[in-house]
Amino acid sequence: MARLRLGVLVSGRGSNLQALIDACSDPDFPAEVALVLSNVAGAPAIERARRAGLPTLVLPHRDYASRAEFDGAVHAALADAGVGLVCLAGFMRLLTPGFVDAWRDRMVNIHPSLLPAFKGLHPQQQALDAGVRVSGCTVHFVRNEMDSGPILVQAVVPVLPDDTAEILADRILGAEHAAYPLAVRLIAEGRVRVEGERAIVSGGDWRAVPLMVPGAGA
Ligand code: GAR
């Protein structure tokens, strides 16, 4: 079966991109990275993509007169590359409603909290401030409201008494690197459908899918 072609949008470090690259390096994984696109020249993520021999494109957003023009260029590049699923992986630009609608149910994001808790900036600090005992990450389809949309995969990690935002962020990041490839695999296998604003996953063992605690025997 043809592999699902991913367009990965990045702005920074690119550790989630790396997790996707590593997953796709397995010939049995049902997706491949078709394009890595960044709005930031010199982003470490772009270097990771080059090292993996993947097609890259840098579109500095300041070169465009408006958000709509920038998003139009991104859309054209993704379409040219035959992308079937857009993966936001630390992409630090808000996308216009037209772009989000064009990729409805074909664009996913990862966020370092258990949504709908702690949307927006500094979710790890928000978790510490709220005193929660667990946090984690969420992979979800993208909607126009920030950090919302049908939830595909969540992974849980403990919040420990001595955590700083940095320590918690690192722990969550480890969970992200497992959750993102899992979400992509579920979509690529055709096991996800959106009903209302919920993503329904069919088949498989439910104990292995909606909840993971990496490092805790899972
Ligand atoms: C990740 O922790 C991701 O969840 C977060 O940015 C980081 C990117 O790291 N995204 C958001 O906060 C989106 N709201 P990476 O560049 O190493 O993948």
C-alpha cells in the first residue's frame, strides 16, 4: 500500500520531527516524510531533515506581505509535494482560517499538555502552577481555535514534587516522541474517523492506543 506522505512544519529544535523521521525509516511504517518546511532559516530542525536526506524548504514569513500570502505559499509547497497529512511539530506561526479549513482532518498538532487543559504558552509551567499530579501531551487534529480539535492520542507522565518547568518539559517530550508516530500510524492505517468533534479510532487494542505511560512498562 502507498505510504501516507507527510509534510512536517517546523520552526525550531525538531525533536518531534526526528521522532517522525526515525519512525518512517522503518519500511513497515505506513508513512513517509515528503517535505520538511520551516519559516525559520537555520532552524536545527531543517538541519535534521537535511541529514536524513529529506526534501526541505525554508519560507521566511517576513518575505510575505500578509499571513494569507505566507500560508498560500506553504499550501502550494505542500500540494506540490503530494502531501496527504500535515504535521505541525513545533511550528511557531498561527495559521489562517483558510489554511486550516483547507487541511481539515488532514493536519495534526502536538501540544505538551493533556488538552483541553493548559492551552497556549508555557503549558508545563501552567501544569506546575495548577498542582496537577499528571500531565503529558496530546496529538490532535487542528482547528481554528488554538490547541483545540479532535484528540487522537494522549500520553501521560507524572508530575513530581521537585519538578521545574524544564524537567517536566523533558519528561513530556519523551512521551511526545512516542505519541506522535503512533498518531500518524493510526491515521495512515485508515483507522481514524472524525465524528462531530471526536476522533474515533477503530481496531487494535484500546489499552495500547488512547493512553500510554512510556517508561512505566507500556
Ligand atoms: C514540543 O514540546 C511541542 O509539543 C511544542 O513545542 C515543542 C517543539 O519541540 N509545541 C507547542 O507548544 C504547540 N502549542 P521540537 O521542536 O523539539 O519538536
